[in-house]
Amino acid sequence: MLKSRYYISDIVMGVLFFLMPFWSIPLVVFQLLKTRRVFYTMLISTFFALTASLLAPTGDLYRLYIIYFDFQEYNFDSFISFLSVKPDFLFYALLYVFAKLGLSIRIIIFLMVFCFFQLSFNLLLKQPKKISTLIILLFVMQFDFLLQGLFLRFPLAMLIVIYAFLNKLEGKRYSLLLLIIASTIHFGALISIPIYFLSRLSRKKLNIVLLISLLIIPFGSYIFIFLTSHLLEWFPNIPFKEKLNDYFLGYWALEYFEERTWKALVQFYSERTLYLLVLLYFIMTKNKNIYRPYVISFLILINILFSFPNLFSRYAVLAVFFGLFTIIMEQKKSSVSQLVKMSLIIVIPIVFSIRIVAQQKNIRVGYIPQILYSNVVTLSLKKYDIEWINKHIDEKTASPKTVKSL
């Protein structure tokens, strides 16, 4: 009889979500807290994935939409010529197939965000120790689903990197192959390959390297600018060289940070607070579990890149994801451990809220506000065609024309 009642509640909640996805979410969360059923995690994942897919094409997403529309006119030879100047090709191959089949980029965004949320839910719900559903919800809230939807290519690569390392933790094969695949989606995932081998060092050596990396934090940008400017002279003139130059010497190194609005800066520093709490936990606590070598390896990477705002924001997702996962799994009772955990309970919702505020301009220009009063089918059928983009998005800045920041 109990199963029947839950089954009926699933139907009711499913219908309610279909008709009013936004207003049904509090009830869906309540049902998840009550039942811990996968059905309700799927509804939550669907909501965030649907919302992210409604983002208007600005920034990187704007450029991907323009490439998508160009691909619709390309023949195969033109496409191969396009790939010849790209150090990573797999995402563009996928985008080319979507363009030729008339499938929307929104599908890629939806699947990426849905997979990340569902992977996070399933990862914690299947653990033998019963973990509070509230803690699980906090864990998934650390994912910046809006910004990841805008960047798309890099987050998709990071999703595969996360899946690869989780496979490694579970003793499955093909983890290294997955990292190589991720690198063909975005060349930035290449850094995960040396991290994969770094994690094999002994815990003692990793802890020493972690402490050394703390000393690099204030001087990381100077060190990398010096090394990159000298080493790039030895590189042949290939697309990969141009990418390295952009990320360590050019726009994406420090100029990107100078152009951010105060809201984006607040978001950036709040995310650093989240990272620093994770870092503090692993400096102040010691444990011997299978997760720590991977987390410490990611922490070392982020410490080295700490001075580069764009690189920090991109790669921090790895350290924070595995760091929070490990913190949740470790049942430590020390005062430092308890203090960090309580701080995370406060900081994660604040960071989540700040991210929404920081992205309000992108939220208001597109179809996201319609989620307040539209059903799932109506929202799924929305699209951004070239006419809409030309009307609402500035070609030079890839930002909204008419919507101003609050």
C-alpha cells in the first residue's frame, strides 16, 4: 500500500512539474528529502538543465551559435578546413552533426547540465553511509550551471574529466582514454593527464608538494608569464601555441579580469572563499582514503593557477567537486573539520545566490524568465535563431544590446 501511495505521488509530482516546473521545485525537493528517490533527483536535474538551456547566446555561447549557423552552410571540405586550425576537434564535430541535422545547441547544454547534476546525485545517494539529503543538495548547488551553459565546451570537457577520475576511483578501466577524449573537446583538459599521474605519488610527497604550491600562489602569474614567454619561442607556429599565448600572456590571462563588472568580481571572490575552505580542510586534516590523492593533486594545480582569474574559475570546478565529495565522505569530528563543514553549509548557498545575481543580465535577455509561467513543452520548443541573435545580441561584444545591468 505504501509503494502504491508513493507511485501515485510520483505521477502527481510529474504532472505538476510538467505544467509548472519552477513552482513545483520546492515540492520536489520536499519529496526528495522525504523519500531519497532517484525520480525526484531526475526532476531537479531536468529543471536546472532546462533552465541552463534557455540561456541567451552571449559570450562564448554566442560564438558557438554563430559557428553552428555557419556549419549549416558548410560542406564537408569546408568543415575539414575549419578543423585544421583547431587544437581540439571533437566538440566541433558534434556541433557540425547537430547543425546538419537541424538539432539545437540547447540539447547539448541540457544533456551536459543534466548529466552533471544526476552524476552528483547518484554519486552520493549510492554511498553505503547514509548521507543527509540536505548535504547532497548542497553538493549539487556548488555547480555553476548558468556559467557552464555559457562556456559549454570547457565544462563539457570537465564533465568527462570528472567521470574519468570517478571511474578510476571505482577501479574501472579506460580512465586515461576518457581524459584524452576530454582533451579533444577542449584542449584545456590536457592538464588532467599529468594530474592523473601526479595523483600516483605517495601521500607524503603529495602533501609536501601541496605545501610548496601554497608558496607559489602570490607569484604564480609572474612565474607562468616568464616561463611561457620563453618556452613559446621553441614551439612551432601551431594553433596550440596561440592558445597557450592567450591563456598565459594574452586576454585570458589578466585582461579578462580587468573587464569584469562588480557583480562578476563579487562572484569571483565568493568562489575563491569556497575554494579556500576546501583547501583549508585538506591542509589541516589528515586521512588515508582513496579520494585524497586526487583532491590534493587538483588543489596543487589550482594553487599554481591561483593568480590567473579565468584559469582559476575554470579548473576550480575539479578541486571543489572532489574536495567537497571527500569532505562529505570523511566523518571527522575535529574542531577544524567541524568549522570548515559549518562554513561550507553557509558559503555554498551564498555563492549559489551570488551566481544568479551576477548572471541576471543574461537571464533577463533570453527566455529564462518564461520558466515562471510556462510548461515544459513550451520551454523546450524555444529557440534562438539568427534573426533573434542579430536583434538582441551585439556582434562586437557578444553581450545583450538592450538589457542593462541592474
